[in-house]
Amino acid sequence: MAVITISRQFGAGGKTLGKMIADKLGYTFADDDIIQMVAEMANVSPHWVESVEKEAGGKLSRIISSMVSKRLVDRILKSDSGYLDEKLYLDYLVVIIAQIAEEGNVVIIGRGSQYILRGHPDAIHVLLINDFDNRVKFMQENYDLTHSKAVQVVNAEDRRRVNLYRKLGKTDYDDPSLYHMVLHTGRIHLPDAAGCICNLIHT
């Protein structure tokens, strides 16, 4: 009933690697479906959850949290009118990731899961890193982006990652001591990385 969390610098191949591992082990792959689970628990639309995730610490979430633009809230929320802001999002996230881990045999991508499940006895925590230029190249090759767009996306996601962890009160997210394994995906091919992580499960 193992749980694998994959934290990553954006563009280091975390989602691609996570799917490889889930396929090899027959595990559940938990990424975008976490958005759907938060949406259902908070009684809001998945698009609203995505907005809170992407704008964590940014202007939009500050506007929504202070209810300055009520019409914007009404337009995005489902008709039965739930509510979600950054604080509630993080609360739901902790509950949902804990529930997913309880079921076991799952690969969880990001979202602070290495902290939320830090004391979980069956959790294996992995960190993926890579050089900025390599991460930009990965996004170009795997998501059909121009170089300038890939640079923009990687920079934006790096900022979002910092903001999310700041909301969790964490600054040591790239500290190797938090993880069972740290992999530089510019120096190891993703299939080989998947093999290393799967071997951890079987030892």
C-alpha cells in the first residue's frame, strides 16, 4: 500500500515520470483529479479551483478573498454557490491528500504532498530537479511550446511554486533531507528514473 509523492521543479518531467511509475506499478495517478476532488468538497467548479491554484499569492486570489468583486465570484462558482479561497483550498488539500494516501498504491504529483505525508509510514518522497534551460527545452519538446512561451511558463510556474509553499509556511522544499531520492532529470533518463523509484518500492 505504498504512496509515492513526486515534487519537482516545473519542467523537470514530474508528470511524465509519475505516469510512467503509475503504469509500471498499476498505481493510481493523482494529479488533476485532485482539482476535481477539491471542487466537489468545496462545492465549486473545477475552474475555480484551478484559478486559486494558479494564482496562489497573486492578485486574483486577494481580490476574491476580500470579496471585492462579488460578481466575479458569482460567475465562477456553481449555481449552488459554494466558496473557495486560498486558506480553504489548503485545508481541503490536506484532507484530500491524506484520504488518497490512506487508500494507498498511488502516485501523487506535487501540491505539498511531501509535507502533508511526511510522517506517513508507507510514503516514498521523490524530488526532481533540472537546470532552467533543460526545463524550458522539456516544455518545448513535450508541450509544443515556442522557446519564449516555454520560458514564460517555467518562470510563472516557478513563482507559483514558491507562493504555494509560502502559504504552507515552508521554505525548505528543495532540501534533500525531506526526500528518499533526489533525481536530476538532465543526468538520468526518465525511464531509468522510473526504474529507480520502482525498485525502492520493492526493497
